[in-house]
Amino acid sequence: MPYRPPGPRTPGLPHALWLSVLITSTTLAPVDAGAQAPPPERNLRFTEELKLQRGSLPLSLSVYQRAYAEERIWNVELASGAGRTSAICRTTLPEDVGQSFYRFDVQTRELDGQGHALLLQALADEGRGPLDPPVFQIAMWMKPSGSPSGWSCGVIGRGEFTRLDGGSSMAFRSLELDDDQTPTLALVRSGTSRGARFCGLQREEDRGFEVFDPSQGRFVAGDRIDLRTDDAIPLDATLPPRPLHAPMTTNVFSWTLATSDVRGAPVGGLPARPISLGDGDLMTAWIEGSGDGGAGEYVSANVTTAVPVRALRLFPGHGRSPDHFEGYARPTELLIGLSDGLRFNVNIPSLSQKTLFEAGGLLISFPEPVYTNCLSAMILASEPGTMARGPEAERRRLGRSVAIAELTPITSIDAESEADTARNIVREVTLEPRTPRRDQLSRMTGRLPDATIAAVAEVLATDDAQARDRVVPMLATLPSASAVPLLVNHLGELRPEAADYRATQRALAAHGNVAAGQLINLLERLDPAERHYVDVVRLIGRLGSREQLEQLIAGFGQGPDRLRRERARAVAGGGLPMLPRLFAAVDANLNRPAGDDALNALGLIARRNLDQEPAQNVDGVDVLRRVAEASQVRRHRLRAIDALRFFLHPEGVSLLADNLLASDPDPLIRAAAAEALVNYPGDRPRHALEHALQDPSPDVRIAAIGALAGRYDAEQATPSVIAYVSREQWHTGLHRALGLLAASHHPEALPFLETTILATPNSEQAPIALRALRNQERPLSRSAIDELLILPGLRPSVLRQLVSMLGLIDEPGVEYELISIAQATHLSVTTTSTDDPSLADELRRQALFALGARRNEPARDFLLTFVEDDTGPEDLRVVALRALAFFADPLVQERLQAMASGLPLPLRPQLRDTLRQIQGRLAIDTASDDLDQLRESMEQRQQERHNAPPTTDPAGR
């Protein structure tokens, strides 16, 4: 449908005042009239009185901010009275819950007759809030006590989730927790990132939540409730035929979680990782925290899938001393779970600590090696320790707490000796086609550096190129002292076409300048005419220190051109510290190939390091002036002149402007001199460049206009550039000149461009000038654009630039001209729609984007209407959606959300992208406003402190 501009707006409240009225009129949660009024120093957001049981004092739950603290969080407090010291629980909620669309809900339930759980939720009103706002939750646990309030309290969990993204959430549920399947009320917590997981849970077993245990005062894993053990394969833990030792491999497994720990766990968190189970030290142990035999408690580990696991090493009990071993409980039956659902019921014999120490533990051998990405061990039964018969309750609890000193996976590559283990790993690497899996295997060699290097050397000595290519990367992470000599020798024996040639270079690069010294020695064994030699020089350039790179200077001028260029690049990699040696090399090798290489290296260093800030007063730079002025080799002169652009010589202007640019017969020398003057300050170099715009050589003119465009005082050259544009025919020079004029604020620049475009709109210069002006965001006048748009036969490139430029004009009515183009009613579109429909559509797209960039009300209303119009082309409606992404406007967000379900399917992906971008812009604006408020607040407080009268003591001092 055609868009009609809105009529006059009804006068109303200013936006800021309307927002203030909205905020102050927000209705907060009602407060019981009988409750005591909140303290005056608090900004109260919510309060509710709780009566947990008959005869107990009422409790008051409040959400507030302190009035004078300028807090960005909300305090949550459960108290038994109005005084600040009466609080029995305190925590916080984020700033978001202070927004008007959030409301609060409180639930309390008695659990197992031991206490009451409280669940506070900050819920959003979906009709008033943004799309899918988060829900915030806090759970507290209260038990009767002898305190004045009659209660003890602790925060036991927090939750935050959204419907789309999920998260951690809590709720009261009725569960069948007992064997008789009697429903029991429980507080449960669910979420993808919370809670422990038993390895290999089946779908029907994984409840995916944690249950709050009132007796322990913490959440415990809910997935163990329905764990099936019927199909578990029975195994016996036995004494090994030879004493067990800690595995020689590394990065095979990592114990990640335990359902409990004797040391407890932080509020709302999980117990510490049971890393002592895999540290190879029998003096440390994991001790579960139930204090009641540990049945159902378990630990889980991540396991590499690079190699199969064939057995487990188990040390049941605490190995620190005989007293520790006898004092704590020891497991007698374990359930082992693997990722594919395979489970083993392990029977553990009762043995003395001495026997276990001599054997290094017990061996649990699987029927066959298995691949698994995780492993869990659950305690099914245990025997109590001697402390269980102690007089103190805490010692009795420890005596019933199960201790396990070691539980370590043993893989198929673990062997009795370091050499055999390393050979096993290297053999697996040679057979493994997948690079990530080979990387996993390589990381297992951390404790076997020497043995691994020896095993890799055996493979490198073979003719199997594929095997060599797979094992060479292992040397990148092994100690340099042994790995680098092996790699350098191997590289020296390879041909560039060998399969492991590049892999060997990458492995050497990982060792840095440790490898560079030996690579320099390797050059003596190689032929400079071969590619091999060039590759080693390149590698030295990447890795070498300044002293090592200086050794390459002695080879300047020697070898084929490819080697000389690579050697110069390698030396240039040393950066500015290489300058003294290079200046000396130039001076010692005037008019020689070695001097040419030194000049090449100087130019590379200058371009890499001095492009933004040329150097002045550099020692040795005079040699560049002498070469540029008097060298007999043209290439040497060109290199020296190019370097003088970055090394500003005191006599550089006289040399470059008065001598070379003005009178040298060689046009390439004059062009190089013009380019070098770009960084020299003052009027003389600029006047020389303006004069060079009339040089008979186009190369010189192009170089001069490029140098003028790069100067800080380019604007002063505007009249000369205008004259140059009027006579220049070379495209490259015109591009540079028109770009200079478009950026120039000289009073003659913009009128000249506008006159030129109006006079010859279909010339080669017109689209170049328009593009340059568009890049500088300097549009033509409105009248000039309107005059051009109605011209028949205008070039498409000019039309596109004009429509896009129209959006840059800040004048009344421009929006409606862009709207007419977007609706295809403008003359520029109607005259092209028949001859070139694709151009007409392109102009409409340009107009839609220009409207989005204006970000004003008429543009916003039209774009929303255009998107809603079902009769419009879908591709242009998608463009309108993209244009709406320029807005940071809640109204646009609301309108787009409202039309989401009615839009055609091809438009919905762009709708989601647009909404995401608008939400991001709104968030940035909010953060910017918050920062401004914080800055103003800090400045105000600083001013108040500055104006405050000085304090005095009673004596008036």
C-alpha cells in the first residue's frame, strides 16, 4: 500500500517527563498494613511477611536498595524484626529486577519435618517486558534453633533461566525417593550446567536434576535415584602379578567431579574435584562426605578417546599411614560406568595396608579394552573404619566416610618401561589418520621426553614418508635441547618435495630462536642454488635473534635473485635494531650487489616500522643521500630514494625537490622523488609537488598527486589540483585527485566538483567524484541531486551514488523523496523500470538503506509499513528489515515482535537478525547512559567533598 506521511502530532508530555511519570506511577507489591514500615533509609522494592509454623515469630522477606549508597544491585534480606541486626539471611539480586515489569513470588514448604525451604522468584510480566526476559531465583533453608528469632538460615542455591536459552532453575516437586515409592515433596534444581552426572546414564535413568537433601543441607545428584545395576558385569579387583606404579602417560584422564567431599562444598556449588584420585600419590585420598557408608556417592572423570582403557588401578582406603588406613571406611563394592552404558560391578577384597602398599594397589581388568570418553565409580558397599567406634560424633562420622587413595585408568599403551610406553604411543601416532587424535596421543608424552625423542628418531630413520609426516609434529612440544638437533638433521636430509618437509619446518618453528643457530650451521651443508637453502633462510628470518640475523648480512649479494630477496627479508625481520649494520653494509658496498641487498632490507624495515611516524636524525642515514645522488646503478638510486621517504634527511628537501624532482632526466627517478616528499614538512616540498603536476611524464604526475593527497597540508594545494583535474586523462591520477578534492575543505573544492558533475554527468570523472564525496560523507546540494536524478540516460553508477548520497542530506522533506524512490513513484525509478528493471530495484534498495541510516520518525514509520505490506516484493521487504536494524528504538522492537508470526517464512531469519541487532543497540545505549550517570555522580560527589568545610576539633584547630 502507498505510504502517507503522518499528520501533525498531538502535543503531549516531553519524552523524558513521560518516562519519569511512568516510573513513579509503577505499582509495587502491596505491603501488609499491619507490618512495620520499612526503615526510611531503604528504597523498598518488595516485602512479604512469612508465618512458617504455629507459635513461631513472623519473618519478613524484603528486597531493597539502600537510599544513599547508589547501589546497582538489590539486597534480599530475611529478618525476624525491623532492626538491621535481626536479619538471619542476606543475599543479592541483579539490577534487572528493579525494572517495572518484574514481580516477585514467594513459596515456602516444609521438607521431611526438618525445616522449611523458601523459594523467591523474580518473574517478568511478558506483556510489558522485553522478549523472553530471564527469571531470577533464590533458595533459602531455615531450621528451628535456639536463637532469638527461633530460626537458623542459609542460602542454598540460585537460579537464572530463560525459556529460549534455558539455564539453572529450581522448583518444588513431588518425587518417589524411597523404596516403597511413596511420593515425597522435594526442592529440585535442574539445568544443563548444574549437578553431577554419572557416566553412561541411559535416557530413562537421567532425571537431569539435583534434589535438596535436608539432612545434609545441600543438593545431591538426582540421577542416582533410578540407576540400574541389573546388567552390570561382575568383576573382581585382584592383586597384580607385578607391583603397580603410577602411569607414565599424561593427559589421559581428569577427575572432574564428586557428589560429595568430607570438606563440604560452597553454598549453591559442587564439592571440590577429586584430583587426589589420579595424582599417583597414595598418601592423598578422596573422602566422600555422606558420613554414612557412602552408598550412592560417586566420582566422574573425563577420559581421552585416543586409546582404549584396559584396566583400573585401585587403592581402597587412605594410604597416608596404617592408622589412616584402618580409621576411615573402605569400599568393598564399586559400580564402574563407561560412556557407552557398559557397567561393571567390582568386588573388592579386604587386604592389609602393607599388602596393598607392596602391590601398589589392586588391579581391575576389563574383559577387553574399551573406548570411553568418561568414567564413573560409585560406592555400593563399604566396611567402616575404626573411628566409627569412637566416642565423639565427628570421629564416628569420619569412620563411616569412605576413603579411596587412587583410582587410575590404565590404557592399552601403558607399558612396564618408559621406552616401551613411548614406542607404543609413537606407533599409535603412525597408524592414526586423524590429526586431532594424533595431537591427543602426543600430549600423553609429557613425562617421557627422552624416550619419546628416541622412539620418533627410529621412525624418522625409515623410508615410510607418511609415518614420518605423522610423528614429526610430536617433536614440536618436546624439550628443545634434544628435539632441535634431531629436527635440523632430518631437515637437512629431506628433499623439498618430501611429505614431511613442511611438517619438519613447522616443528622447528615451535622452538623459536633455539633452532635458528643450528639452522645457520645447516646452511653450510646445503646448495645455495637449491630451493632447500632458500626455505631455511626464510625459517631463520622467522626465528632468529638480532645477533643470528646479522650473520646473514655477510652473504648479501651472493646466490640467485630468489635467495638474495629472501635473505634481505630475513634480515629485515630483525627490525630497527638492524639499521646500523645495514647502513654500514650499504656504505661498504656502493654500486655492488651486496649494497643492493642491504638497501632492499632497509626499505623493508622502513615500510614495516616507520610508515606512520618517519624517523629523524638517524645515525648513518647520509649514505642514502649519497647513493640517491650519485650511484651509478638506477635500482640502487630508486631504493635509496624510497628509503628517504621514511628516514627524513636534513638535506632531503634540497635533494629530492630541487635536484631530483626538478631536473633529473630519468622519469622513474623523478617519480620516486615525488613519492618520497610526502612526509617532509613545509611549503617547499608542497610547491615542488604542485609544479610536478605539469611534468610531461604521467608516472611523475601520478606520483605527485598521490604524495599531495597523503600530506597534512594537501588542502592548500586545491587550486593546483583543480587545474590538474581539468587537463589529466590518466585514470589513476584522476582517482587520486578527485579523492583529494572530496576530502578538501577549501572553498573552491566542492563547488568545482559539483559544477563538473552537473556539466558532464556521464563522463568518466562523474562516478569517481561522486564515490569520493560519498566516502567522505559530503553530499552535493539538494538542488544538484534533484537536477541530476531527472536527467534521462544517466549512467547506472551515477544514479546509485546519487540515491545513496541523498540520504546524507540533512534537510526537511528528504525522507519523502527517498520514500517515493522506495515506492517506485519517483521519476528516476519510473524512467528506468521499463528499460532496466534490475537498476530500478537497486535504486529502491539504496533508498531503503538510506532511510534506515537517517533513523528518524518518518523513515521508521515507512519502513515498518513497508515490511508489513504483504503486496510488496519479498526481497525488498528483507532490505527494509535490514534497514530497521539501524534503529535503537523500543517501538521498532515491539512492532517487529508483534508482526513476527504473520511474516512469510523467507523474511523470518532477517527478522530475528534485526531484532538481535536492535536489542544490542539498546543495550549499548543503556550502558552508555549508565556510564554517564556514574560519571556525573562521581563528579558531583567530588565537588561536594571539595566544597565541604574543613573539619575542626573541639579546640578549633
